[in-house]
Amino acid sequence: MNTAVGRLVRAELRLMTRDPLVLTFVFAFPIVTMLIIGGAFGTRPDPAFDGTNPSHWYVASYLTVVIAATGLVMLPVHLASYRERGVLRRFAAAGFPRWSFAIAQLTVGLLTTAVACALLLAVAAPVYGIPAVHDAWRVAVALPLGAVAFVSLGVLLGSLLPSARAAQAVGLLLFFPSFLLGAGGPPPHVMGSVVKQVAGPLPLTLLTNAVRAPWLGLGPATGSLIAVAVLAVAASAAAARRTAL
Amino acid sequence: MTVRGLRKSYGARVVVDDLDLDVPAGEIVGLIGANGAGKTTTVECVQGLRKPDSGRLRVLGFDPVTQAEQLRPLVGSQLQSSALPDRLRVAEALDLFGTPRARDGGELLEQFGLTQRRRSVFSSLSGGERQRLFLVLALLNRPRLVILDELTQGLDPAARRGVWDAVRQLNDEGTTVLLVTHEMDEAEALCDRVAVMRAGQVIDAGAPADLVERHASTAVIRFSMPDPPARLLDQVRRLDGVREVSRSGARVTVRGHRRIVAFVCAALVRWDQVPADLAIYQPGLEDALLGLLNGTHDEAPVNGELIGGRR
């Protein structure tokens, strides 16, 4: 793998294992909050959770928290700091092909989410058990599409925001409301109508719905899946353009 | 490398204004000038890192605007104000930037005194070590053209000499070097030719010695002689190239073309009047640059009573 992309991916993966922000935010935060929230509502099927076991509801919801943490927090901060410090200029001057950096970021983002998701399931399995997957292919389509969408959003944010600090502020501001309203917070049935209206069109709500509903047998969620697919295409095209070296 | 009529503005501010520049293959060419003269923007355009507003550029046979992908791998560059990821180790940087045609990175680290720092992360390197690492990376992939922007900024004198030797060696091996610098001694020591920039244009170019000849040719000789024989001063005044001889108390100041140094010293020896405090100021590239930029060349500051001279 001595291609430019291969070399970039190798270096970025190495650096990621040394970055405390990534380790805490992408790996630890979703697991810890899943353990807390997943235990808060018990395991008895509950109408507020569409008649499912609340712990399982949250296990099925939290893979998208990993995806959002990667896309909305980790990547924007990472990229903005690279641009701010002239690292991207150096890559460009060193002759890395135009698209190599965007492709490397996409690859690294997807690998990170895959590993963090596996870790989350490995922790959830002995504690709450992993709910049976009702409609495996829809889940299998929604997760990678969602990962592409959020990773691309992250790359895009990182290329638009002026500094690492700004990226962190904006990233957290986008992440926490999305997290509370669309994935890791209370189920939609207990939300007031205004909150529900705000939560509904958020990208993370759509993605979580596209994963959780087919997983727990609550419906196909085709509309959410299509929305996520559109977002994935639009965001990745825009991100690739913005990060061309 | 040939640049004709290069223009680049940032908003309303014109940074490079109708610039022409030639860098013949195999030479070391310096780009000098005050801060904000447009030097860095020029080299960024040459590397295809910035898109010029207009102008024709040809670098190693490629157009940096439309053929940046082909050009960049042939150019090694050490950029001003750029960095590497904080936690990247020195050896990993060589892996990351080394293409299949890279030289042995270990040798380069050895040459630039970084072998001991192989496992250190970028953020722990000192300013000088960072500069040397950038130089190693610039040379890693056997570039045909090397662009060095503020090459020895932050280096101690010994490290500077080491870097200069490396640049000379590189040039001996046939690599063309474009050097952007504020350090006139650096330009004088390394460059075959220099181009002086002001307000986005090259205002003069040539060998360092030619620029000095054109823009700062006045040498100044000072010595103390409490009671100088009148005939000695007369003779000095008539020496070829002398423009002015002044006296202030015991202090004698002689100004004129650079070659007066030889004649005046020879005269002093002949008269057996060699002063203990003989001081000679030979103008260098820095004076030429100041002369060019400020239009004050040949105005070496001397206070004293004018007792003779001709122009």
C-alpha cells in the first residue's frame, strides 16, 4: 500500500490511536452513555418505546451515536486543525494527488465507526443483550450509508470552519442536540409536539430511524433511508470538492 | 522555470503585479525583497498551490495551473508556515511523504542530524529540528526543482552552515534551487543569481556581485592618523576610484569604488603609515538591496568635515 491514499490512511490511523479526543469521544462516550441510558428504563417492553425492550431500543440506537460523534466532532476538529496549521498545504505541495486526502479521510472515518460500533456491540452484548435484527438488509444498507453521510458532513464542516476551536464549538453544538433528540435521548413518543417537530428532520433522527426501525421490527422506514441516501450523495460530493488538495 | 506577466491579487490587494522571472536549470536562484513583496505568493503559484489571476508559467516543462498533478511530484518544497500533525513521529513522516522513488530517508536524517530524533513526535521538535525535517522531506523524493522558503529561519549558526552545505551539494548533483530568503548573507553565499522583488515585481536581477556593483558600489575606509602628511592625503584623493576623503579630528574617512580598498591600503603601506585601527566597509548584497528598495545606494553614513573629493 505505497499509494498516496494508502500512505495517508496508514498515517492517519496511527495518529488516531494517539488522539485523546477520538478515543474518548468516538469510543468511550457512546458506550458509557448507552450503558447509563440503556439501564435507566429497564428491560420490560414499554409502549413509549413502541412496545420494545427499552434497553434493546437504545442498543439499536447507539450505533448512530458513534457515527455522529465521528462525523460531527472528530473529523471537523481534525480537518480544521490540519488546515489551520498548514498540514494540508504541505500535503498538496508534496504532490499528494488531489483526491487522495478526501478519500483517505472517508476511509479512516468509516474504519473508525466500524471499529467503534463493534466495540459498542461487544460491550452491550453481555449487559443488555443484542436485539434480534428483523430486517437485516435494510440495517446493513442504512449503517454504511449513514456513515458515509456523516463522515462526509464532517469533512465538509472541517473544510468550512476557520479553526480547530471553531470546529469543536460548532461540532459539539450540532452533536449534542442531535444526540439528545435523534438517537440517545428520550423516545419520540414522550417528546412534546414542538420538540418532536424539531427532532423529526434532523439527519441523525432520520439515520437512527432508518437503522432502528428495521432492526427492531418497527417498520421499513423507507422514507428515512432515502433521505439518508440523498444526504450521503450530496455531502460526499461537496466534501470531495472542498478537500481537493 | 519561466514566469511571464504573473499577476495575483487577494481581493483588492495586488500582491504579484506583472512579474517576470527565469530560473535556469541547474542554478541556485534567490528571490529576495522586503516583507510583503510577494515572494511567497510567487513561489506558491510556481508550485501550483495558488491559481494566478493571469500570466504564463512553465516549470520543468509543465504548466503549474493545468498540470499541477504532474508537476508537484518533481518539486521538493519547504514551505513557510506549514506544519505536520503534532503526534506524527519523524520516521513516520518519512513513510508518509516518501513515494516509491524516494531516497534512503535514514541517510538524509543522518545528514541533517536527526537520526537521534527518529522516534520523536513532531510537536516535541525544536524550531531548528522542524526546519531540518522539512528540508529532509523536501529532498526525499529526488526532486528536480527544490523551492526553499525561509530556509534557515530559526537555525543556529552551525546548523545554518550545515544546511547551506546540503543545498550546495544538492545543486552539485544537478538539482535546480529556488531560494526565498530575507538573509542576504545566505543569498550571497548560495545563489548564482538573485531577483529582487518590490511590490509584486522583480525590480532587478543578476549575480549577487553584479547587483552589489550596480546598487552599492561605495566602499568606506576609516582609520586614525593624528597628523597625516598632506601629501599622503592628496595622493589618496587622486587614487583611482576615490570619490571623497574627509577628516574629522584624527579620523580619516575615504569613500569610493570597491577597488579603492586595494589602492588605499597599498598607499598606506608605501608611506609606512599603516594605522592600528584600519577599518574597511565593503558593501554587500544587503546594501544593494537597501539601495534598490529605498533608492539610497551609495549613501554610506559618514559624519565629518569634507576636505576633498571628486565624483
